[in-house]
Amino acid sequence: MTSDATGNGSLLPGAGQWMYRFVEELYPICRSITGEGTRETLRRIATQVPIDIHEVPSGTPAFDWTVPREWNIRDAYVKNLAGQRVIDFNKSNLHVLNYSAPFRGMVPLEVLREHLFTLPEKPDWIPYRTSYYKENWGFCVSQRQADSLRDREYEVCIDADLKDGSLTYGEYLVPGSTDQEVLLSCHICHPSLCNDNLSGIALTTWLATHLREMKPRQSYRFLFLPGTIGAIVWLSRNEKIASKIRHGLVVACVGDSGIPTYKKSRRGNAEIDRAVLLALRTRGSEYSVREFTPYGYDERQYCSPGFDLPVGSLTRTPHGGYPEYHTSADNLDLVRPAYLADSLSIYMDVIEILESNSTYVSLCQKCEPQLGKRGIYRALGGHPDAGKVEMALLWVLNMSDGKNSLLDIAERSNLAYKEIYQAIKLLVQHDLLKKS
């Protein structure tokens, strides 16, 4: 894959619109860690990328975990004594406690309130709450809705199933010229939440579509998984494949207006950590870097000590860092095409570094070569920043001893990776360098 193939800025505006439309398409689906909503989401992804869809039966052990029962919901509501739906799943799939046990009956108001989840500090927002591993029934409502309930009792219906079935995930491999793999993983278990994580699904799908048309050096494995349990199940079934992973990123929260944020892998100084930091530094705009913690998205599974894979997480505002997180306000107004496109440009820059990072040897190691007689300076004449390009040439010639990679040189020189890469190409063209 060439620099031009990954770094084509003309792709980005159209890509931003495409990703946003995909977010819109997926937004109404009620997803969870299992069930038909997750399958439908994977089927929509499969219209863009030929993913393999895997079903893992309930009760299957996965290290210290077990695949849970499958959850499916058809309808849910709370009706007042006049028969009016005062809480309606059809108006927002966030209204039902995700993974709620089925329930039907007349319930006194004081009992109903024990099964309502609200956000008093944000009285117009519906919270997103789950009950995956502790059976419960309930509804999530705005504080204003909860305060408006006055009848002595209400008819409650949660028309759902919680029974043996399977956990579903999607996987797609773009084969490269080597079997060393780059992992790109996103979670698919959230219902109508746009930034967390429909934005991650859309960006991951776009990358898979784009990379399959290229001829990458490394192989790229895309995983579309329910959070936590999905990654654990995949790792339990693919330990041999996991050993091939050389770099990895968990894709989430990439569509909001916040600054790009990178959470390092457990190793802290893996090549993926260095590549992301270099890509962020050379953008010339604000960004944030966080050290690894065993809390967050599925990087904590990939980085668990038994695997210790070099997997970080590249987001905009991290999970829990924006007010709309896990609420109904994480909607189509929060995510914008321009932010999706900007996040994509960073991912593409990182992929460019991973694809082209190599080690070279100077063929003129005893003092610097005379560049003028080879016409190299003339080649720089029309460049708007010839001085910086000349410095890149000199850094490359000095550091190319078969031990330093392009990434090493870019870090030490404090120059942009693209400048180092262009210098490499020019010097190879003039027979002053060869790949070691």
C-alpha cells in the first residue's frame, strides 16, 4: 500500500457523509449483547463488507465467563389507568432496561418507581442502563416522565424473551502479503446511541471496505463484537490467531466534536502507540494521550496479561467524558460527518505508518553523499518548504544504518512521518538507500 493510497484527502468529505448515513441507518435498531438486533446490525454491515457471522451457543465457556442466554424484545410499555402508553418502547428503545426480564402485570406506582431509572441532573434525557448478568426488569425514562406519573397503579408489559440461544459476532480478514495482523475492533451491542458506538461501527466498516480494495503489506482483521463478552469469546476461540496480532486499535466514540484522544496499550511503547502519537503530533492540532488503565472498552481484554497484545484505543472524547454519554442525547445531532472524516484521517495516517515503516541502509555511509551532483536539490526546487525536505534527507541518510526504522527517524528528527517517507523514496530512486 502506498502513501497516496492511504492518504488521499479527497476521499474524506465523501467518507464522512457515507459514515453518517450508515449511522442513520443503524440508529433505530435495538441492539444488545445477543439477539436479533445484533444480527440485523451485522446483516447491514454485511451489505458493505463480506463479514463472516459466527454464532456461539449460550452456555459455552470462555475462560472465566459463560455465553449468556439470548435476549430478544418485541414490545414494552407502561399504561396509565386511561389505557394510554406513558412509557413506550416504540418511541425509544432506550426506554427498556437492556436485557430486562419479561414482565406483565398491574403494578402500584410505588413499586413501579423502584424499577425506573432516571437522570435527575438531566431531566429531559433518557439514560441507557443494562442488566446483563443480574436478572431484573425495568424502564429508563426522563426525570420529567417519572415525575409526571400520578395514577395509583399502572399496567406494565415487557414482551421479551430471555432463553438459550447464541451470541453473534462478525469477522472479516483483509489478507496482506504477510500474515502479521493489524486488529481493528468495535463493539456492536449498544442500541440507539450514535457516538458510542455507531460511529465506531461506521468508521470500522468504511476502513474494511477501503482496505479490501488495496494490497496491504500486513493483514487486517476486523471484529464487530458485543462489548466485553464478545472480545472474551473471540479470544477464547482464537488464541493462535491472536498471537499474529502485531498492532491493534479499538474503535469507539469517533464522531463527536471533542479532540482526538489516544489511550495507550498496556505495553505503553508498542509500535502502535508510537505510530498513533506520531500521527497526532504531526497534525498540528490539539490532542490528548492517556496511559493504559484496565477499564474502558475491549482493549482491556486484548491487553490482559495472558495475551498482552499491543492494542490501544483511538477515540475523540473518551467513554464517560461527554455529558451525552449513555443517554438519549447521544443522538444524530451529536455525531457529524466532519468529525467522522477527521477521525478517519487519523486512522488512515496511522495505517500509512504501519504499512510503510521499514528499515533502510545508506549506500554511502562514510560522510554524507553529494546530493547536488545527483540532481536531488533541483528536485526540491519547486517544493514550498525545501529546507525541511533537505533536513529530512539528511536525517534519513544519517540514521539509515539498518537499525533505525522510519518511525525511529521521524521521532528523533521531530519531522512529520510523511516527510521522512518522501525522503526515503527520493533517496531510493537515486540509489542512495536500500531496504535492509
